[in-house]
Amino acid sequence: IGKELHSNSINNYIQYIEELKNYLAKNKEIVIDKAIFQAVMQIRKGEMKVSQEAIHYLLSHCIKNRSVNTEDKTLSFKEVINCLKEAMGAKGYFHDSNLNKLLNDQDKDGISLLHKAVLENNTDAIKTLLANDVNSLAISKDNKTPFTLDGISLSAKSALLDGMSEQSKRYKENTLVNSSIAFATGFFSTVGVGTAMCLVLGDGASSCRTAVAIGMSLALLVGGVALLAVYSFSPDYKQAKAIDTFLFSKEASLEATGTTHV
């Protein structure tokens, strides 16, 4: 694929994307490894738009068709994503935020990879994407989330509900960890200020007790403010709340209208 796609000089990403689409149309079953992702990443350094769209088409192809390795062994979608991560690492821009941007990319109709996995009833891809924290509430241009798509199967909906529940749990745990760090940082920093005040005010027991009391009060106040700030502004906490709101809504039913019993 690398030789075919890069055989000629490419001046714009539209031509590049068309070549990739034509290649995938001709080859339903393709060998997936680190090299194939490296081949579709960035014509020139900094052209992230090319990478996003190209990888979106490649992963969409893997969701819809069988993927194999060089030994003709069928790959799970998790193994496909691992190949992508290895390629990103080799290119020098592997980072959770970059991976998240690639996996959350939506096509011109606002259809995400998770939408496509649901439509293809690919529960393996659904579970893998949700485990990688893609946006489970992504909205297409026709105002559909993956769960509210028409005619999707019970197995796809079940995989979505399980994955979204796990997502919410992870987001809450992340928020708890971050808030604990924020509280501890604010608390102990202010305790340090109280200790410094004690030293400045002198060795008198009364002065030290006053300084410590003031320091502890300020520490609790600063720690509390830091804790509140994390919960108020944390993207993880907001996403967890949004997911929970959906999970407890009438929409989150396995027997919703249009469900296919597969």
C-alpha cells in the first residue's frame, strides 16, 4: 500500500485520500500492521488533517471488513488499534490526545467510527473504541448518537450500554484522583505557609498556635476551593454526568423502537 500510495508526488490531501479510497475499494481484505498506518500518516510533517481523514477511512475499512496480519491471522479491532499506536509512536507523535483526536474523527456526515461500528454490528470494535474513551455521545448531522441510530441490533446496543457504563466509571475515578491531588496540593501548600508564619512570628507558643490555627483554616479553605474547581471544570466529570444522564433516560433501552434482535 505504501508503494502504491506514494508512487507519485502528491500535492494535496484530496488526491491522497482519493488514492487511499480507491485502494481500499479494490482490496477488501488487507494486511494490517504498523507499516500500513505509517504509510497513510502525513505526507509532510504537520499535515494532521491528512492523517485524520486517511486513518478514519482505514479504520472504517477494518470495522467493515476482515483484517489480517502478515501470517493471515484474523486481527481483533484491539490489535488493529495497537498497530495504529505503534505507528504513531514510530512517527514521534503518540500521545493520548492525538490518539483521541484520530479515533473521534467524524466524516462529512458527522458519522464517527463508533457510529460505523454500531451500524456494522461489530461489537468487538464497539468495545475497543469505548475502552479507548471515544465520545459515546457523538452526534451526527442528522442528530443521531451511536445508540439512537435506527435499526441497530440488540447486541450492539448491549455492547454500547456496557461500554458507556464503564466509561462513566473511569471518568469518575479520574476526577476523584485529580480532585484528591488538587486538595492535597492546596492543603499542604497552605500548611507550609502557616509553618512559615509561625517562624516569622517567633517562638512564643501563643503566636505559633495562632499561626497554625490560621494556617489550618486557610489550608482547608484552599483545599476545598481546589476540590470544587476540579469537579466544576473537569471534562471527565462533565462527560460522566452526560453519560449517566443518558443511561438513566428512556432512550437507553434495549427494547427501543427500531432495534433488531441480533
